[in-house]
Amino acid sequence: MRLRHLHLRGLTPYAVASALQARVVAALLASKPPSTQPLPPPTVLTAQFYPIYTTGRRDLPSPSAEQVALLRATGADFFPASRGGLTTFHGPGQLVVYPILDLREHFPDRGIGAREYVALLERTVQATLCHYGVASMTLCDAPGVWVTPEKKICAVGVHMRRHITSHGIALNVDTDLSWYEHIVACGLEGKETTSLKREGVTVKGGVEEAGRVFVGELAGAMHAEGVEEIGVHDIPVAKEGVR
């Protein structure tokens, strides 16, 4: 099994990445029994978005129309996402990774559960940071990856349906951190947000390079037989209605 990787070059609208992600999810769902369609391979999308604030399923109550207007007044878009977690920011200089996997079929030895999958993503982020010489940690009471108990460098928020994953992680490479001044990122009062750049690391290849490192680390963690780079035309399309 090879891990397929699609990197969307330049700045990508959030809606474009979401639509591509939905196509892969639909194809995986369409391969579930009693379907005879073949199982699509595990796929990872990496991108950096135009500025946008997104909410998660834990944002209750939902932001008011006034709060949304204030966020949009910063020049960013706004979208309520289906992932777990709370409000966060995506934008230039941030690596967004959407692994779209079947936790039963793409981990054939035993499969993994939701908590183990989130821990796998966090360990992969930590391995990526280690590649750049940055020590990191996880906290038992706050998902994501941190460089200190007060400074968060990567958010994690996933969605699952019939063991199929979507959404994923957002790692700050050289993000303009002033965008976070308009929100309480991930609902964590009194915590800071940092980036590789703020931690003194310049990633010469930017988000694209960091994405390749992350995907390589993820392939190793999944015991995949390497990474296959693909284009948008390689994204599968479900041939039947989603079950």
C-alpha cells in the first residue's frame, strides 16, 4: 500500500480543498459493503488557504452574526466546519493536512480507533517538528502539539464517518500570528500560538516542503510502501450514491 499525496500549490480557497476532500470520502464510503467497488488508496491533501476562520462541532453556541461580521471585517472569510474542536484560523504560511483514510481497511493488521488516530497525527507532527530541530509535546487536557505548555504550534481537528477520516491538522510554518489576536484559538484562554518561524526555524521550501516531510513521516507511521505524488485528476469519484 502506497500513500497518495496531493499538494495544492499556492493559496487555495477553503471550499476547493473541502470539495476535493469530500470526493475522496465519498469514494471510500461507496466502496463499503455490500458494494463491489474497489477500496480507494489512502490519500492525503496538503494546502495553505486564503485567510479564513473556521468553527468546529464544539463551538456551542455558534458564533453570532455580529461575531462573524467582526471576523470577516479582518479580511478573512468564515466557515462552520464539520471537524471536531473549536474556532481556529487558517491562512498563508500554515500547512493544512487532510488525511483521508479508512481506519479499518488501511490499517489491515488490526485497525485503529479514533483516539489512537488522533495520537498518531500528533506523533507525526512531532516527528515533523523534530526534523526541523524543534522539541515539542502533547498535553493530556488540550489536543494538538505544543512547544511549551503555554505555546501551541499545531491544531488537530478531525471528523469520522464509518471509520473514514477527514480534516486533520494545521501546522504554523511561517504564519502571520496576528490573525489569532481576533479569536481565542481552540477555546484556550491565556495560551499563545507560535510557528516554526517564531521558534527560529526558516523552512526554505515553505509550506510545500513541510507538507512533504509530514506526509513522509505519516507514511512511515502507517507502514506504507512509500508516497505517490498525484494530481487533482487522480482524485477518485464515487460511481454510486454514498451509503
